[in-house]
Amino acid sequence: MANHSKGNSKGSFELPEIKFTKHFINGQFVDSISGKTFETRDPRNGEVIAHIAEGHKEDIDLAVKAAREAFDHGKWPRMSGYERGRIMSKFADLIEEHIEELAALDGVDGGKLFTIGKIMDIPGCIHMLRYYAGAADKIHGETLKIAGEYQGHTLKEPIGVAGIIIPWNFPSTLFFVKVSPALAAGCTMVVKPAEQTPLSALFYAHLAKQAGIPDGVINVVNGFGSEAGAALASHMDVDKIAFTGSPEVGRLIMKASAESNLKTVSLELGGKSPLIIFDDADVDMAVNLARMAIFFNKGEICVAGSRVYVQEGIYDEFVKKAAEAAKSWVVGDPFDPTVQQGPQVDKKQFERVLKYIEHGKTEGATLLTGGKPYGETGYYIEPTIFTDVKENMLIAQDEIFGPVMSLMKFKTVEEAIERANCTRYGLAAGIVTKDLNIANWVARSVRAGTIWINCYFAFDPDCPFGGYKMSGFGRDQGLHAIEKYLQVKSVITPLINSPWL
């Protein structure tokens, strides 16, 4: 059994003050047109935190109208990149003043570790925003060499109104992964946060206004995907959709785009990432890396190293030490600084993970450790490891999005590559070896958008992030991300001595 902290229902932590629960449209917090609200709950105990304005098509229409007006006639797209960057930097400064409050909101809303929020998530958002603030005045076109009596150049212009739909596992990080490049490009936007974790997005909207971002540039509409998300994806006045979530919803978004105005779409979808550990690896280091790769953020991370392949020479030692490491992983209240794993985000996800654990048992995998809920209150699950996993089992093929490791043995490099690619996903992969030749060979052979060698979860705003296959298309982060929010326009003019004049 995993190590657990006491007081996993409430602990001694007091809830942060919930200041914003309405939609943020055209610079104002407003109720839903219907007057409807929905509950957001604390996953530590299932209790209601707040009632949030529930958005529908009419609310999306209002937000898109505000974004459209701000784009077509407002200041933001017409500012110099330098001016946009200065305001974005001020936005980052304001976030820095509220790090603890924002980390607490994501902790109580999504079960995320408060300590990690303070030292990683929210500071990472600030870094992301400042990175793109610095890039805002470096968006350049090209001079073209054209045959004949002409000259040409390209302009890079903001694409227009962006619809941004973010998931619940990293509500702050993914807000800024998408909002930051869109702001730098000069776009306006409507953000639809996940219904499980709306609180931090609303706080960021408040800070954006304080920073001087004009009304209508950032709008936030809360609600469910089937209503608010669908209305945003199919809206005729939205020029682009940026989505992070499941492949199933990604398909719906593409279909809605095709059936409306053929808006551009970028998708960051699921993952079933392999972590490949070779015989020459330091076993203790590899065990710690594998534990972090799957149990960090309670497994609710798209690049989780959920399929761990260990070469046969160290397999038995690895299995023994991996079980011990899982049992020492501390599960409990995310506001306890000694805790390493909080609750799953909500009851639905909690039950989904437990269902996959039962699939693993019935399909013939061996439950090495964990596999059960923890405690009588909240959505806590023990860190779970299966051995004797076959490639065709659901736990090896489906994205579980929970603390469940599938542990498998391999013999050769060729086998490891083949099995690592035996998935419909291609988001990330990890390689643990001291042999540079093997590292390079495997890194070039595995079909995934990010490859980590002797590390995992190493992210940076300058490093493009996205997937192969059913993990989506388009890249977040880096200068590549700005391109998603730009149009390229070619301008051709005749030379003075053109014979056609």
C-alpha cells in the first residue's frame, strides 16, 4: 500500500476566497443569459466549492461578438508588437503577485499539489507569458524574389478571433500555453475552461483587465463541452480553434469546423507514452524516473509514461524496486507539503481509472501493487503497477489518465522500438540509457513529438510541443505556436520600369 498523509478530506487548509464565478465578457463579469449555474467541487471531499455561471450558445454568441468587435475595430491587433509585449509583461507581473492564491485555486478545484503550483505551475505561466511578450515585436514577413518585373513581400497578420478550449489537468499552464501566443500575435479570443476547473481562468481574466489588455480581447465563458464548447467550435465568427483534450472531442471539433466556416484547428490530444529502460541504466535512477513519469499529477498528464519497457537484464531488479517506490509514494491532501499525489479531479475520472484497473485484472495482467481507492472521502487512488501486460490489453492501449503503470519486458533494441510504436498515439517518449548510439537510434525511430533522454517532464516555453498520429497536430510552445495564430499574406507590386504599366 502507498504511503498516505492524514486528513485527506479537508486537512487544516482553509479554502481560498472564491472571488469570480461569472463569465468574463467584454471586460465585465456577467451572469449567464439563462441564469443557470453549475457546481464546481473539491475533489478532496466532493463538497461544492462554488456555483459557476453556465454558458450556452447565447453566452458564446455574446463573447464572440465582443471578441469580433475588439479584433475588427479595437486597439489590440493594431498596436505595435512592442506595445502588446509591454502589457503582457505587466500581466505577468500581476500574476506574480498572486502566485499562492492561484496555486490554491487549482489545488482546491483540481486536486493539484499546492506546493507544485507555487514553485512550478504558476511560475511556469509567468515564464510563458514573458516569453511571448518578448516575441510579440519579432513577427516578421519575408522579402520575395519574384520572376519578371515584380517585387514581393509577405505580411504576417493575426488570424482573428481564436476559440480556446482548455482541459482540467493543468488549468493554469494550458491557459497560458494557448493564450500567450494568441495575445502576442494580436488575436482576440474566447476561452472555454474545463467545467471541472474554471476558477483560475476567471482570476486570470480579472488580472488581464488590470494589466491593461483592452475589453473584448480575452473573454472567458464557463460551461460544458456539449453546450459552450460545441457553440464555440461551430461559430461562424470564430477564425481558429485551439483545443487540448481527448481524440473523441477533437474529432467533434474538426467536424464542427468543417460544417461551419472551415476555421483552422490545432489539436493537442491524448498520449500513451512509452518509457524505454535499457540494461545499462542506473536502476535506482530509472525507477525514480518511471515513478515520476506516471504518478506525477496523479497520472493526469497527457505525456505520462504509462507504458514502461524494461530490458530483460535488469527487469527483475527493476520490478522489485518499482514496487517499493510506489509504496513509498505519499498520497493525501494536496495542501499537505509532504504529499506527492492528490485526488483525481472528480468522481467521474476516479471511477474511470478504477474501471481500467479492473480491466487490467480481468485481462490477465498481474497487479504488483496498489489498485484500490484510498480512504472513505475524496477521489484518491493508490499508485498502481501492473506486470505481465500484453500490448493488446486495454491498460496498454487506452489513455487511462490516472496513476496506473503498465510494466513490460523486452530483449532487443528493435523490439523496444516496435513495441513503443505499437499505439495509436504519439505524443512523447522517454529513453534511459548510457549508450549515446542507442539513445540516438531510438529517438529517431519512435514516432512521437517529444523524446526525453535520461529525463522526463523537461519542458520549456522555447521547446515546441505536440504529437504524431492520434495525439493531434500543430505545435504549442516555441515560436512555432505563434504561427498558429497568424495568416500569411503575399503582396506583389510591379517595378517602376515594368512594361505592363
